Amino acid sequence: MARRGLLLILSSPSGAGKSTMARRLMDWDTTLKFSVSATTRKARPGEEHGVHYWFHDHDGFRAIVDQGGMLEHAEVFGNFYGSPRAPVEAAMAEGRDTLFDVDWQGGQQIRNSALGRDAVSVFILPPSIAELDSRLRGRGQDSEEVIAGRMAKSRDEISHWAEYDYVLVNDDQDDCFERLRAIITAERLKRERQPDLAGFVRGLNEEFAAR
Ligand code: ADP
Ligand code: 5GP
């Protein structure tokens, strides 16, 4: 049966595990489309243009914003980030779900956009601040200065937890993933996301009548 696509927004303080959850979701369901964000930040080792991010300079990024090409955009850690609009609209037209890894500003803007009624937002909390700090360090990607900046931003990010539809504490990774999967499965079954249901039930009634 056809289904209306949903916009699945994942936010968390940096290091709480949203990229890990996003990767697991993409492996679980290959029909999910990941919204590859545009950013003005420099690529980290191993990051590929068009796979992890679309890397732009300031002028290039600004030009896309000015043309209305971003569904949302925001400044995070001194760089600009934004979700390109066209791939999201294409996915919606195909009845496919799009997964967003965005900060609270992105979450707010998507919820308030014309596509907001199809948004489902999930906030991921760390089990403790000590664990958040240790995960950021364990990732081994950032300098001491960058880690300090991310920890300072975490407090601000966490303050927006109550704006989200669902909140998960990412203690055990497998448990957290199971709960996230349950959210998506249930959201997909909502009546309004199944446009063919009325026709299906009409068919059941015709079958009744023919007995
Ligand atoms: P984010 O995308 O939120 O910044 P990541 O997904 O990159 O966070 O996770 C940060 C680090 O923590 C990674 O090294 C990841 O492997 C690890 N991690 C993620 N979830 C858990 C978990 N539940 N328990 C322990 N480590 C985790
Ligand atoms: P990072 O630089 O570690 O990849 O991401 C830093 C932060 O920017 C994360 O909180 C991430 O969720 C957020 N982010 C990534 N892409 C976007 C985007 O397109 N829009 C917004 N608003 N935030 C984003």
C-alpha cells in the first residue's frame, strides 16, 4: 500500500550518538533517504563530498539559501549548515522517508515549514555528561579546543529536549536503536500516512456485500 513519506528529525548534543543511530537506521531500511546537509565547515578525514556533507564556501552556501534551496539552515559551531530542499521534496513525492541529522534550530525550522505536519522528531540524550565527554574523546576526531566548544554547545542543545516528539536516553546502543525502530514503525502506521486505506476498506466492504 502507498504511504506518505515522513521527515524523521534526529537531534542530540554532539557525541550522544545520533550519527551512530542514523547509520544503523540506514542499514536497517535501505528505502530511507538520508538528507545530506550542506556545510561551510571543512571536511574531516574520511568525509566525502556528497556522501557525508556537501562542502561549500560561504558564498556558495549563501547562494543556495538566497535561491530558497534550503529547507532550513543555521549556524552551528561558527559554521553554516543547511538541509537542501529538492531531495526532500523528491523523496516525499515517492512516499519515501527522509532522515535528518540536524541541531535544534534545524528541528524547529523543519517543524515550522510547510512540510512540518509530516515531521517526527526524536531527541537523543546521553546517559550522563561524563559519558558524553568520554564519547566525544573516544571518537578521536576533534582537538581539545573543539571538544571544549562542543561540550559548551551541548548544554544549549539539551535545553531544547522538550520541543521533540520523542526523547531517548542512549545508554545501551542496541536498546536505543530498538526503541528508535519502534517509533518509526508506529509512525509509519498512522492512519493519515496510509492514503490507500479508505480504498482498501472499501474493497473489504465489497467483499462483505458479495458474500
Ligand atoms: P553524534 O553523531 O551524536 O555526535 P556519534 O554517533 O558520532 O555521536 O557517537 C559518538 C561516539 O560515541 C562514537 O565513537 C560512537 O561509536 C560512540 N557511541 C554511540 N552510541 C554509544 C553508546 N550507546 N554507548 C557507547 N558508545 C556509543
Ligand atoms: P558536525 O560538524 O559534527 O558534523 O555537526 C555539528 C552539528 O551540526 C550537529 O549538531 C549536527 O546535527 C548539526 N547539523 C548537521 N547538518 C545540519 C543541517 O543541515 N542543519 C542544521 N540545522 N544542523 C545541522
